[in-house]
Amino acid sequence: MDVNANDVVAFLVELVVLVLLAWAGFAADTSLWLRLVLGIGLPLAAAVLWGLFAAPRARVKSPPLQLLTKLVVLGTGVVAGFLVLPVVWAVVVAVVVVVNLALMYVGPFARVRMGSR
């Protein structure tokens, strides 16, 4: 399997999303116990979903579920970024996530061809 620049960026985006989910969970304005549950549970749930449906070696091979999982997990990470980062950095994260995901499906770095199996 060959790896291109967009694959490397995608991996870094996935790590950033997990960090943002943990940060947002730990920063929640709630009790200590709920912050601990959210700070650990959000990235854990995202990682499990990603491993089941969106990872290159996902257990479930379904292009619609793969895309849905990517949209939900990455979208939640972007929302978490807007909760914990300065707006400028949150926008940067959002733009990188959107461009990276788009390049997975179209353009010279495309890994998934729409309509192909």
C-alpha cells in the first residue's frame, strides 16, 4: 500500500480530532466525574467507531458507513475545536479537515472513487 501526502495529513487530522474531543470533554462545565467520563469516553467512542467503519482495515466494509463515520467523527472534532480553541485556530482546523476529507474522494490524492466498489 503506497502512502501519499494526504494520507499523512489524514492521520494527523485523526489524532488532532481525538485530542480535541478529549480536551473538550475535560473542559466541560460540569462535575469532575462527568468531565472524566467525557474526556476519556468521547475520544474512545470516536476511535472505536473509526476502527469499525472508517479505518483502512475497518471491520465493516461499507462505503456509506465509512463516509458517515468520517463525517460524524471529524465533524464532532471540529465542533470540539470551536469549543476549546481560539476561533482562528478552530477555523484552521475546520478548513484542514474539510479539504483533507474532500481530497480523499476527489483529485490526485483520491483513495475512494465515488460510485466504485
